[in-house]
Amino acid sequence: MAYTLIASQTLLNPTATVTFSGIPQGFKDLMLEFNGGIVKAANIDSLLVQFNNDTGSNYSYTDLSGNGTTASSTRQSSATYFWCDVAATNLGLSSVSTFNVMSYANTNVYKTTLYREATAGNDTEARVSLWRSTTAITSIKLFPYTGSGFATGSTFKLWGVF
Amino acid sequence: MSIKSMSSGNRSISMLAGQTPEHHVLIGDVTVGAGGTASITFSNIDQSYQHLQIRGIARSSVSAESDAFRIRLNGDAGNNYARHILYGNGASVYSMAASSANLGTASGAVTGSTATANTFGVFILDILDYSSTAKNKTLRSIYGFDYNSTVSEIGLTSSLWMNSSTAVTSMNLFTGSSSNIVQFSTIQLYGVK
Amino acid sequence: MPMTLISRQTLTGTAASVTFNNIPQTFQTLKLVVSSRTDRASQPSSDIIIRFNTDSSSSYSFRRIYGNGASTASDNLGAGANNGLVILTCGASATTSTFGNAEVTIPNYFGSFNKAISTDSVSENNATTAFQSLNAALWALTPAISSIALSDYNSANFVSGSTFSLYGIS
């Protein structure tokens, strides 16, 4: 079976951090879907991602973005996380982000994530990120950039793709 | 496995694989061994699905930071393809086209041999209605590579194979430079009902 | 629990719209995979709109980035639109027998919150002009989605051979 739901969480309260740990190693890729928002008195905040509790400067990303007016592309190197835009309180639970973590268990390669973000009130993006580690991914931590937490009703779903 | 949360009261569901029929099925799986390979081929593709999806990571042996990653269907090397791409390189955004080409695009770009070691380009390619004998075949691929430098790429590509009367029964994937696909590159083919 | 085909519609003639009704409420996420073409005259592309639960009130918005084979752009319909513009596909002047390729993702369609939608879509054409689009849309109403309707923004028809596949992911 190609898609297997590993774990899912629906927030009944605002939550500062969501972590998937003990991720099974038997799949080819992981697919993580976020739908919701962040608690912050603003339109937009960011969702940050780290693997295996690595807080070092081992992440980088490149994006392709459209904000409804302008098409743009940016990149960041040697970061301590990778991230995407997410709706904050003013825009409600209106973001969907899908992360495809390719070959997450492969110990011969650095880990590349291909992901999409869609927030109709702000922008839509495609992004690629690199985690410079050959270690298999066993945990994924998600947390807001400046907001106090993910909003009630936000969902996080992790699938294994075999 | 566990899901940790900083707040109590959240509802979590942890599930293992069920027994209901699956409509997204792995039907081919290649991992490149030592020495690399000139191409990856899936042949005798099962015709009982509606769509195909190819997911992969790849790196080229080309002496450059990146390389295109192409696809040829049913061995057709004629000028029967068109290609289009929308991509960003971390600084600018581009849209390009090629018509009456002899190759389609599996991924706009993968890493080459001068990219940081252990980095691979990634892509997810979808071919809809691949077994149709009344439609040309349209391919869609989202792809990207990043190796923590000033060279990187993220984009969405499309390809057209102008052969409406023939189902897709095989595919060859190879680099645009004709260099090898290196060890640890891995590509999976899925049938989608 | 896997990815399941809920329903597929394959057109054998033209159709002004395609609708999926009575969508089961038992999945986590819906995926709509579309291989379509319209008879929009003299145009290589068409914009496809989505409506949920027959709602045509001013409850939709969208934002996208796209390329046309030569240049790039980003546009939007802000809050207050009566449809969600989600897919760029092939119109009547695209290469014969050529159809677009699109995937629409709708998470938590059963939930009691606004519905966010993410779409990747392409058209094709053996010429410079063809479109690749990344799209975000929103249905700012809270009912569970029980029906999905697709139609052409410019009132063209879908043509024979177009296929629309609705999947549920558990």
C-alpha cells in the first residue's frame, strides 16, 4: 500500500510545538500535511521545521512564490530551520502546506524536502529545502516563528509513502 | 511511535497500515548501484491503472552543479514532445518553452558532480490517462534542488508527448547531458487507479 | 488506510460542468485529479473554477503564480469572489488531442472551519504558450464539503475525453 497514515493530530487547544517522533523507517518518503493557522495578531507568521532535534545551521531552502501581484524567488543558506508562510489570526485557519520528505530514511544522502504552501489571503509557494545530514529522519518538530502557538483546529497528518 | 504536544487535550490518532484496497500502488522501484547508470527504464508498464506517478531523487555525474533530467516514452526519439517550465533559482523567476523536441522533462534539474556531496535533486512527476489511445500524454512535475549555495532551483514543469493513439508502456529516464545517474539515486513508479 | 478512488467521471461529450455529489465524509483529505480540455474558442488555455455545496455566494478567494512559456506573473481575486479559480487547462487552440494535468488538494473537507485549497496545474501545447500554475484558494464557509462542481470561468464547455478523478486519503 503506497500511502499509510502514520499519525494525525487535531489541536483542541493552542499548541506551541508539535513533534512527530519515533517515525517508522520502513517507507520511501514521508508526506506531512498541515492545515490551519498560528496564534498571532497579524495576517501571517511562519511555520518552522527541524529534523531530529537538530538546531544547528544545517538547513537551507529556495522558494518560488506568488503573492497575487509579483512572482519572486528567494533562498537562504546555513539556517537553523526551514519554513513556510502560514496564516495568522487575522486570516484564520486558511493555510495548507504539504511537505514531501524524500528518501527520509536513506543514510547515503542529505535530506531534501519538496513542499507546497497555499494561503489564499497571502501567497502561494513551492519550496525545496535541504537538511545537511545523512542520518535517517526519526523526528519532525514544527513550531511558529513568532506566534504563541498553532491555533485550535489546526491539523497535522503524517503519511508514509512506500 | 509517539506524538508529543505541549498542551493537553489534543486528539491524536496513530494508525498502522489497514487492509482495505489500495488505489496508489508501487509498481516499480530502482536504486542505482555502484558505478552509476546511463538511464533508468521501466518497461512493460501495467495498463490497469488510470494514472502514473514517479517519485525520485537523482544526481548526475556531469561536471557541473546541475543537470536536466529527461524522459522518453515508449522509446520515441522523434520530435514528438513539447516542454514548458516555471522555476525560481533563488534570485529570479523564469518561464520557458521548447516545442517539437525529442525529449520530455522528468525534473527541471538535479544536482551534478560539483554540487555539495550527498545532495540530490528531487521530483514528483504525474502522467494522467497514460493508457489512453485517444489523448496525447501530458506530464506534470514539481521538482527542486538545494545544496546550501548560490545555485538552487524549485519549479513546476510540463511536458507533452504527441502520441494520442498509443498507451505509455515504457519510460526511460536519463540526464540531459547524457552523463550517468549516480549511485544512491532512487526512483519509484506508482500506478494510480 | 490508503488512498481510495471515490468516483471518476469521463466525458463522452461536452459538458458545461462536472459535479461530484454525496462525497463520503470518512477521509482526511480529498484529491481531485483532472485531465481536461475546454472548447474555449481561439484560446490555448482555460481557467477552471470550483464551487462547493452549490454555493455561489461571495465566499471564495484565490491567489496564484504562473508562467506562460515566456514570462511569469502572479494574480488574485481577493475575498468576495463567488468562485474559487483553481486550474489552468487547455483551450480550443491548444494542440489537438491535448489535455491539461491538474491536482487539487482539499484537507479537512469534513471539518467545521474554512476550507483551504492547494492546486498545481499545467496546460500543454506544441508552441511557446502553455501554462504552469501554483494556486491557493479559500472557501470561507464552515460546512463540510459534500459536493464539488467544476466549470469554466468563461462559460466554455469541457470536451469529450476529459477525466475527473476524486480520491480520498485516509
